[in-house]
Amino acid sequence: MHRPTVLIISDNTEFSHAIAGQWHGQRNSPALAVKESDFCGQPQGDTFDIAIIGGLAPDVLGSVLEALRASGKPVIHISRLNGNSAAAPGLVTLPEVPGWPELLVTVASQILERQRATADLERLTETQAELECHASLGRYMLEARHNLNNALTSVLGNSELILLDSEALSTNLRAQIETIRNMGMRMNEIMQRFSSLQKEMQLVEQQVWKKGAKAAGA
């Protein structure tokens, strides 16, 4: 199971420690990556799932937000009460009031849960598309099985009738017909294995739909 990563950007070590302390010991806590505002390069979106920024000087905040915007990942900004509140598309701003670490963790956890549910729904949508393709192939195989069974019934029935007239058959001819009958029986056994294919397909479809409904609800 994927463990989400939270990127914390701050020039205040107490800020980072407060967040880490609030998350510490919680069940299913994410991995934390802490950086200062002068981190090198632009954060890659595939290296974290959500970013938290705070404890930054006003002249630094804008450049950090600009660097994070390109990642396409959600960002939470902890804003001091004395102003400096940032505004940007997709940005969640929380006030730095007493108890803010608990509020932050609650909001971030909800965002991460939503991301997980969305990712699950996307995967299930892909699985459903593959399943529909497999279902079409399965229906074709079931139809082919019915036609082949009819042909095999004719082959086995006629070979048995011919073998009943043992006096009219030479040794070589009898051996050849027995080979045809035996191969027909083997083919029939193979085709019988498809008898449970339809039930298995229906069961898989039901499981995929249930998981899709659960993810969509989340």
C-alpha cells in the first residue's frame, strides 16, 4: 500500500517539529520530508503528495508558492495572525491559532484520504475497462465452446459407432479411429473447464463494481 509523503517547507525549525510531533504515533501517519525555503530546484510532483508551508518571510513566500504550483499537488499554508496570508488556486490557508497543528493534521489527512480515494477510483475505472474487454473475449469463448461441443459430440458419437463394427476394420484403421476418439475426449475435457468461466466473470464484475461504488462514495 502506498504511503503518502508530506513535504514541509519552513525556515522555522519549531514549525516543522510541531507538525512532526502532532503526526507522531498516529496510525497510518505519512512520511515527512522537511526542507527550507532555499531548497535547490523545483519540487517534483512525484516525490510528495501534499505540501505544507509556514514560518516563511513575506518576500520568500511568493517564490515558494510559485515553485510548488507547477507540481500540481495540494498546498496548505499556515498563516500568521499578523497578516501575510497568501492566495493562490488550490491553496488552503489555515490561521496560526492555538492548536493549529491538530487542525492542520486533520485537514491534511482529509486531503490525503481524498487523493487515495480518487486514485483508487481511477485504478478501478481502468480495471473495469480491461474487464469489459475480457468479458467480450469470455463471451466469445463461451459461444465457441457451445459450437465446439456440438462438433465434438458428433465426432465422438460417430467414432464410437464405427468402432462397434470391429470386423470391418483393419488393425491400422481401428487404431487411427481410436486415436480420433481419444483426442476428441481430451478436447471435450478441456472445453469442460470453461463451464465455470461465466460464473467467475460475474463474480469479478460484482467485486469491481462494489469497490468502484465505495471509492466514489469516499
